[in-house]
Amino acid sequence: MKRAMIVDDHPVVRAAVKLVLGREGFKQIHEAASVGEALTTLREQQVDLLILDLVMPGGNGLDLLERIKACDWKCVVLVFTSLDPLFFQERCMRGGALAYVSKNNSLEQLQKAVHALMAGYTYFSQLLSRPMNPLQHSEKKLIDTLSNRELTILQYLARGFSNKAIAEAMNLSHKTVSTYKTRLVIKLGVVAAVHLRDFAIRNNLI
């Protein structure tokens, strides 16, 4: 029996994905709305396929990918997200994901990806070269230097989370988040922390 888990904080998305999985023959489908819920299920249940959003409360999909890899859980991961593959697809590949599908595509694309994975293939977008001005090209290089944790904290800051809220969401100390914030300002070459949001929005990171 094929078993799957959908990790996404939007019930409507989970319902749509569940229909796709049903058409692909999955009988046992677990659902999780946060990284914490997903980890609990993975410790208790064996899952063949995990469909993962990258933006969730209590951490994000990149965090979960790292945990899956560290724990050597044998499940195939398909990333299903609205985040730009230009910045996130390669990170997910390095993290162990075997597919990346944009939510901007039709559910038919998701079904094709599920079918490909279950047949033993990978499924990634072919990233077309985009015309970039010198600033975009330079900032893309800077983003690529960020660790997954730095990128996650940048996303939280760009969404308006306070240091305290980020610390609680990521199980870090307030001091650690503050250190990361300072490091981001330096690594990304922005004048001050208030400009991190502009940087993230300009580069489609949220």
C-alpha cells in the first residue's frame, strides 16, 4: 500500500493534493500543517512520498528536508511551493528532494511529478536563463552564499516577524537571531536591517 504525507498549512491546498494522490493510487494519506506535526508523523509512521511546502509556521520545508536527511528517513520528497525555483530548486536538490513543482502550475503538473517519482525518476523544472541586470545578477550570487538557516531568517524578517517571534518559531535564542540578523546585513551588503525586507521582495524570496 502506497503511503503519503502532505505538509502544507493551507487546508484547501492539502485537499487538492489529496485528490491528486488518490488518483495515483495512494490509500493512506497523512496531513500536517507545520514542521512539528510532520516530524511527529514521520517518527510514528512510514511514509513513501512526502509532498512539502517550503513556507510554514514553526520552521520551513528546508528545515524539514535537513531533518529527514539527518535521520535517514526513507521517503521520497516532492517540493510543492509558490517560491521561485530560481532561488530554491537547487537548495532543495542538495537537501535531498527529488522533485520541485511550482504552485503556479496546474495540478496536472503535480500529478505528472508524483507519477514520475513513483516510477523511480526525478522531476525538476528546467530553469531558463532570465535576463538579469547587473544588480539582479549580483544579488543572486549573494543569495546563493546564504545557508538555509540564514535564508529562513531572512524570509521571516521580510514577513515582518520580530526577533522574539523568529526565536520562538525556530527554537533559537533571541541573541542567536540577532546575530543572524547582523550577519545578513553584512553578507547581503544592505545599509541596515530595515532594508532586508526590500531585498527579499525584490528577489521574490517571499
